[in-house]
Amino acid sequence: MHDDQGPNGRSFKVVIIGAGFGVLAAAIRLKDQGEHDFVVLERAGDVGGVWRDNRYPGCACDVQSHLYSYSFAPNSSWSYQFSPQPEILDYLRHCARNFQVSEHIRFNTTVRSLHWSEACGEWVIGTPNGEYRGRYVFAGMGALSDPSIPALKGLNDFKGLVFHSAQWPRDLNLAGKAVCVVGTGASAIQFIPRIQPAVSRLYLFQRTAPWIVPRGDFAITKRAMERFHRRPWLQRWVRLCIYVQRELLAFGFRNPLVMRVVQMQAIRHMRASIKDPALRQKLTPEYTMGCKRILVSDDYYPALAQSNVDVVPSGLERITEHGVVGSDGVERRVDVIVFGTGFQVQDLPYSITSTAAAASRWPMSGRGVRAALPARWSAASPICSCCTARTPCSGIHP
């Protein structure tokens, strides 16, 4: 147990919310600059954020490991070019311990409200464990925190198992089950190849086909790990090369003719695995590459080509007691429904997105403001993620 008191009781110079990649980096830099008067409030019981919560089969990063890590904390022991979730979580735990950030974290402390106290000149942060106060607030909750499940008719009537990919049940056995997967985003293309061999039938409901390019993943040899350990400059060089390679994609986004070259690569990638013309047509996007997130996978297309997989090119209309019904009106009997439908990236918990849904989740108020944000800000308003005493955020009065 940590001592819950700062130098001034529960009043700290900086209050940081969350314990994912961004927050740990901020906390480490604060300590580097000699600032120790801060507290980190985390709603769960461990660090890691999205890498703690997502544990579905095949969960891994789609950015190369040597780039998807802190520049000041290189890891020479990544086992793959694209790290699996357990390794990323272990890396974050190691950083929290090694940089002595863990002693500042208050786990199982969910922020319920946030408002500016003119009398105290501090932010007052409400939690089930009592109030915290801070001169500065760093809101480091990631956008991929709260799963988004569509409000489908009949969802509560389904007799089988229903869950979001970010809430994958531990020790789940799908052997011999008929499974419905809703969504074809970055998570779905990772877990579908892992569950396809085990299930009896897999129905994939796809509203929009994604552009997918080869992943090119490979295991990093022990010899390479030793070289990175002995020669840190070599790992920094690899990181720089990856960074430059990925930044060059921005040139393609600004020049559609260049993006067409990558698009043709994606088409060849699909044709190499999908021989059925009808299935190939379902999986071919109808928009220019770059309009949505480009996905990477080597095993997604081969999984969809298997005989126990049906791709339904439409959204899910409703759910019955024992199955699902698409826009084609056909009911398909299933035992399990898995939603790979992303996260609530608009209605973020700190009610700055100017929507009533978000406002109800996290009351927030600033200097002289007593009206709800939806009445004051347009939907195009910017999101604020850092608040200071001289420029406190405005919002909803609790």
C-alpha cells in the first residue's frame, strides 16, 4: 500500500489521470526534472492502459517494436518485429518500476468528477476514494479505453455469450462453436486468424472492407538481441530507419498517385490468398487507400479463405435468441457474438467533446462556467488534455 498523502495531504502540484504509455512517459519526465510532487490516478489495478485491457488471441502492436517504445528506454529483448501484447505490458510494468513511477500511482481510483476551485486555486478531482487536488491536471486517458458496442435490437435477448474483443474472457474455449464476429478493424484482423481453426463456423459481418498490406513480421534472433544490447547505437539506428519509413507514408497521403502504388500492393496481397472471385469482390474496398486506417496482416486473408468462414458484406441488423440477422434478412444461428467494433473515441470520459453522452460520464467545470458544454461548444470544438491554473478548462458544474 502506498501512502496516499503528498507534501500537503491530498493536494499535489500535478495530478495525472491514467497509467498507459503517455502517462508513464509524463511521470518519468517529471521525475527527470526533479518534480516529485505528483500523483497518478488509475482506475484499474495495473499499469498498461489498452495493453492491459486487451488480451484477445493474437493481440499485438501494428507498429514495429523498436519504434513502439520509449526512446529513453530501449528494449533489446523484443522477441518479434511486432511485439505481442504480453511483452508490451511487461515492458510498461518494467518502466514503471525502473523509473520509480509505481510509488506515485493510486490504483483502483476512478475519477468521477473534475472542477476548478477558485477559492483554493486548484483542481478538485472526485474519486470513490475521496478527493484529490492539483495545481495542474494531465488528462492522459487514451481514446481506446471504453469499448463501443452498437445498440442492436434484441441484444439483451441473446441466449449465448456476447462480449467485446477488449473484454475477452479468460480461458475462453471456442472449439466447435458457431461464432459471429462484428467488425473488421485492427483487432478483428488479429483474433480472427487465431479462432478460425477452432470454431465450427465463423460469420464475419463487414460493413466496410479495409485496405490490408503485408505485415512482414518475424522473430528477432537471440544473436540480434545480443547485438542490440552490446551496441545501443545499432538499436537507435534501426528505430530511426523505421521512423523515416513510416513518415514517408505521409507523402503518399498527400499524393494519391503514390498511394495507388501501395494500393496495388494491397490488391496483390489479397489475390495471393483469396482465389474465389466472389469473396475477393467482398473484400475489395470501394474507397481510395488512406481514407481509413491501413491495416497490416499476413494471416487474415488466408483465414477468410477457409471453408468454415462466411463473409457477410453488411452490418448487423438485429439479434435473436439464438442467432443474428443481417441486412439480407437471413438469420444465422450462432453460439457466441464477438464485437470488434472499436472504442468510444468521441464521448470521452472528461466531457470535453461537447456531447451530452460524454457530459453525463464525467462532470467537469472551470472558472465562472455553470452551463453544460453541449450548449456552449460546437461539435467541432478541440479536445483539451492538459489544464493549468491560469487557463482552467470550462465545462459542467457538478
